[in-house]
Amino acid sequence: MAEELDKINEVFRLHQGKKETGRMVASEKSELSDKEKAAPIKVMDRLLIDETGQEAHNYTGDQESERDYHPVRQSHEYRSGCLGGVMYFVFVLCVSVILACLAWMAASDMLALNKDDFTSKVTLPMSIFSSETVDTFDDKGNKTGTERVTRADIDYVAEALKDAGLIQYKWLFEAFCRFSHADLKVRPGEYELQSSFDYRALVQNMRPGSGAALTIDVTFPEGFNMRQIFTRLEENNVSSFDELVSAAADYKFNYGFLEDTESGDASRLEGFLFPDTYQFYVGMQASSAINKFLQTFHYVWTADMQQLADNQGLSIREVVIIASMIEKEAANDIERGRIASVIYNRLKANMPLGLESTILYAHPEHEGAPTAEMIAEDSPYNTLNHTGLPPTPICNPGKASIMAALSPEETNYYYFTLDTDTGMHRFFTNFAEFEAFVATQDYGS
């Protein structure tokens, strides 16, 4: 067997080329016959096949054993590595499937995919909104001033939408709102929202002027002052009282009759909030709500009215102040022109107007007749002690009172008082007659 191994080594030496040629021993070369040198494959055959022609199983020269017939097995490390790779692949596959499902569910909710068609009403009350003053900056980052912004409680909004079945994942909608600054975009109000609205459409439709915003008709009678009008707007969820006052004071309304007024004082609009029935969006912007009143006054005040005011040497504001007093004092349309004549007669005579309605305007919380303290106080609205017109209108008059102020009756009356029996006013040319009649009346305290 050793001789055969030597021959195998010789065969391999034949294939090592020039690198091994110099190292071969001459005696080893002579041991191979010329025939064997020419047929190295046969040498290999003798190693693989024994003398009987059977396949050899032991090439070491040792005695064959049972181990020589056992199949070759893979190592434990190899099998463990394969199993680990398969498990990792399965894990990655499962995680990918789960993430894909979650992404699809999130996308379906965000984009309103595969939802049944229905409409839900969502109400955003004013109580979930808060206002704050923030700095404003130009494109270069320089501070330019401040502005008032209103933010919504997005947690409440998301909960309302989820309860209505319009969204499924509250946390996802809140994340979208933080990214898109939706808390500054949505406004108070009632909205009819479609299930087909995606997140962006929901935000866009939760503000006045959108197709989903509900409207409400609100009526304001003649003689309401600004405070009463703003209170009624708030009661009907049109806008908050504070926002309305802020807009009345600071917002720039482009009307000629407001040119001489100074911003910062809400009373500059008193008298010009024309009484009528208006349709508002629930939760609309305060300045837009106010503009409805001012726009109506703009159209009511005609060129003919302006000519009448010019003929009397009065400004629009002075006409409205007189009209507001007529509105608060007159019991009916018949009396308006006559009361206007009393006011003009007293103004010409430089007499105090002596109207309780002006005194009460300075005390909006008070009900009933003026108290002794109110009558005695030194106030520009106390026309018992001060001559001339009060500084502002005391209410918002209707067209009838405005026309009475522009075209008063011509009389010699300087006094009037209520006749409790008829509910109408009695007019007098002198104080003695006036005082005698008042003594017959019981006006209460």
C-alpha cells in the first residue's frame, strides 16, 4: 500500500510543473515505467478499486471498520446556522407584514378609503377655543408686531370626530393636526361632515364659509345697543363676545362713515350696527359677523339722506346719535318726528336734553329708572346735567328713527313724558304744564 501512495504522490508531482521539477529524485522517476508515466489515470484507478475489482472504501491502508460505511453528516454549527437564518427570515417577514397592515389601516383612515357613505353632525363649542397674542415676523425673521390668534383643543376635536365615526385613529388625526397647524384653522360651529372626507378635508370644512358649515338666522330689533347685539351673537354660537368687542375696537372696516373714528374703542361702531335679521355661519369670524351690520347700514344710508344731513349741517355720526335717542324714547312711529322736534328745539336753545335713556346707557347692567346717584353723577351721557349730544349713539336705530332725525316735525315742544294710561307720550311747550302732568302720573320708583 505504501508503494501505491508513493505512486500517487508521483502523479501529483507530474502536475506541479516547473515548480516541482527541480525537486524530484532521480530514483523515484526510475520506479515508474514508461507506460505508467503515460497513464496516470490508471494509477488512480488502482487506488479506488481493490484487487477483486470491488470499490475500495478505505484509502488509508488501515483495516476497514463499520465507521467507514456511515454516511457523512453535517456539523452541528452548520445546522444551527441554517436554522437561525430561517428563523430570522420568518421574523423579518412577519414584522414586514404587520407593518404593511398597520400602514394600510392608517392610510385608509387618513384618506377615507373603503368607508360607507354617511353624514355626521359635529359641534365645536366656543369653550374649546382659547385666544392668545403672538408675535408676527417678516420673511427675514424680524418682529413686525403682534396678532391675536385663536386655538382649538385638538384633543376635543379628534374625540368628536371619532365619536361621529368620521375617523378611527384619534392619535393619527392629532398627529396630522400638529403637523398641519389645524388648531389655528378650525373654528367654532356646527358642521355636517361626510364620511368621504379625508383628514385634510375634515379640517378645511370645520370653519365658517365651508360647504359643511351650518347657518343660523338671528334677528336684532331696533334699539339694541352693541353690547346686546354681541351678547345675542354669542348666545347663538356665531362668535364670542370678547372676539366681537376686540374686532369692533381694532379691526379696520373700510366705510366712509367710520373715517373719523379712532381704533381701540369698540364704541366707535355703536349706532352703525343696523338692526335686521341676518344669516350667520355658526362660529364665523367676529369681524365678518360685524361687517354684515355695517354693510347693511352702508346701503341704507342713501345719497338723499346725506343731502338732508348736509342741509342741517350735521355729520352722519351726529344724525345717528339723534336717531338713537329717538329710537329709545319713541313708543311708536307716529311719535318719532315729534320727539325729534323736541331734541332739535332743546339743542337750539342750548338746553340739556334731559333724557333718561342716555343716563341708562352708561349703566348697561341696571334695570328700571335711573337712581338718584345716576342722575347726580358727572358723566357725558348724563343729559340732565350736560348740554349738547352724548359722545356716542346710545343704541342702533332703525331706518324710521334715522329718517325722523333727518326730517323732524316743526313744533314748539320742549318737553314730553309718558302717559301711563295710553302708553303714548304727551308733549308740552312749557315746563309748568309738563310738571303739572307729571304730578298726575305714577311712574314708580
